[in-house]
Amino acid sequence: MKKIPYGRQSINEEDINEVVKVLQSDFLTQGPKVKEFEIAFASYVGSKYAVAVSNGTAALHLSAMVLGTKKGDKIITTPITFAASANCIKYCDAEIDFVDIEENNLLLDIDKLEQMLKRSPIGTYAGIVSVDFSGLPVNLERLKKIAKDYNLWIIQDACHSPGGYFIDSNNELNKCGSNNYANISIFSFHPVKHIACGEGGMITTNDEKVYKKLLNLRSHGIQQDHALNKFNHGVWYYEMQQLGYNYRLTDFQAALGISQLKRANINIEKRKQIAKKYFDAFENKKFIIKQSGIIEGHAYHLYIIEVENRNGLINYLREKNIFCQVHYIPLHLMPYYRDLGWKEGDFPIAENYYQRGLSIPIFPLLTSDEQDYIIKSIYQYYNE
């Protein structure tokens, strides 16, 4: 059996042709395809505005900036996430705090969050970076109610969940990235994500002022609209009015993203089918402590099983050319965050999950035979 990774991109001839067209055009970076991608993506997630950037980390950084994150602020996130969800706050010279995860869904525990906020003076915290871990959306409706009580903003880190959704108390479907309950949402277009651009990210918002600030910040803080400039030295004139960054996306990446977006719903359905097959195969198996399961609105970026002797299983599967991954090392246990005072035992649910959790292969090009081989190999390891 050939090597089976935990995730990989799906590139077809249409994708390649769209990229080639841009390579043969007049624009390679920050041209018309970027705007086209932004409009299409905003429509896909149900948000008013979208801003394409160079990667998901840039999306997080600019989102934290535009919400006014500064030195002295404290922001809350989950310890089970990629480093960028917290690092973006440190980039703004602010402080990060963690709340443990909920054992059943592996998302930030909203009950524990509320308890922590009740123990803290009003104004202790400025915002929350909410993470849709593995593709499962956070209950943003409930989170928004709490955030409103404590005057907190919400960034929805939806890197795992484009195409995901949750149903609110009004029985309305809320797409990840729609910002019905969040201030800003962000996405990543890394190759293992649902939409692959090589690298790339997207920020969505319903706030026009935030949208315009983001456009400015992603391109050095330079303003080219003469009506908004303080001076005007000619038709060529532009001004740097604030400190920004070079977080722009190329046109050929945007072209790839547009092409990928056309297959997004089809690929979500393929992920759901793969998840259902895993669920049926592992249901009631003694070696499975827990698995992702079948949940409405789940985008299935990852399919996670929790097992005893996880490391032994990883090594066994690698011998069979099945390459799984662990998502994630609890962020508070990374050396950088340990040096800031975090230690083992601070978040026991996250730490316990880390000892058992394993992301097994799930991506649209995974064949039925490959999935059967993965399931059979896991059975064999546990003598099933």
C-alpha cells in the first residue's frame, strides 16, 4: 500500500488550468482574482465582507490588531489548538489565558469559561479566540451571550470548519464564518485544509469599518484612495497612514482558491461519508475510548479516535505506511508558554486527551480500499 497521510490536497485539471491562466495574464499578485475570491468566499460562508491574506496566521494577527488588542489586554483561548491561535495575541504584545476543553467535544469549555469570568473583575479580559477544533463548530450563540455580559469580542478561528454550521435557538442555520455571533472569523488555505491554495487565509466580517481597516493593514498600511489621503501630490500618489504588513495573497493562489471553492460542498460530503464509515467501523469497539462520531454541522477536517497505547498504534500504523497525526500538543505545554508560567496539571482534560487522541486519515481523495486498509490495520493492532 502506498503512503497514506492524515490529510492532503485535491488538485484537478480545472485547478491547474485556472492557475495557468493567471500565470499567463497581466496580474500575478493582488489583482482581480483576489477580489473575485473574496466575493465568492463571503457568499459561501454568508458574510458581508471577506479579505484574503497570505495565510491563516496573518488572518489571526490582523484580526487581533483590528479589534484593538494591545499591551495590557488578556485574551482567552483553548489549549487544544495550533500555536497561531494564541501567538497572534502575543504579536500584539498582549497576554494569553487558557480555559480547559470540554471532554465530550474537545472544544473550549464554555461552563469553565463562564466560571473564570465570574471570578475575575470586569475588564480583566478583552476577547476570546474561539476554535472550531477538528471541524466542529463552537456554540457561538451561547458564547456571544457571555461575551456581551463581559464586554468581550470574539474571533472565530474556523480554519478547520469551512462548510460547517450550527443550529441556534431560533432553529436557524449559522455557517462558520457568517459572523452572526462573532466579530470576525478566519480561515486557512493550507494544503491539508478543505480549500487548498498552497498557503493563504481569509478574514470575514460584517462590519464595514473593520473590513476597510483590514484592507489597509494587509498592504503596509498604505492608502491609495485620494479621497482618504491627507495630501495629494498627483495621480500616482499614495500614503502610509499606519503601520501595516505585507500579508497579501497572490492572484494565482486566489485562482486556485476559486476553483477549489467550486468543489467545496462535494468534498464536504465526501468527508462526511468517510467519517460515517469510520464511525460504523469503530462503534462499540472496546479499544475505542471515544471517536469524532456523526454530528450535524461538523466539517470533518479531522477524524479523531481516542485510544489507549496511542503511541504504540502510531508506530504500528507507520510500519504499514499509514501516517496519522496528533492534534494538538496542549499549547500551554510548549516550551515558550511553559516559560510564561504554564505547567503540567493546569488543564487536565486537555492533557488527558493529548495522551489518547489520534487523527486518522480523512481527505476527499481517500479511497474506499485505503480506508478499509486503515480500519483493518487498527483492528489488527488491538487484536480485533
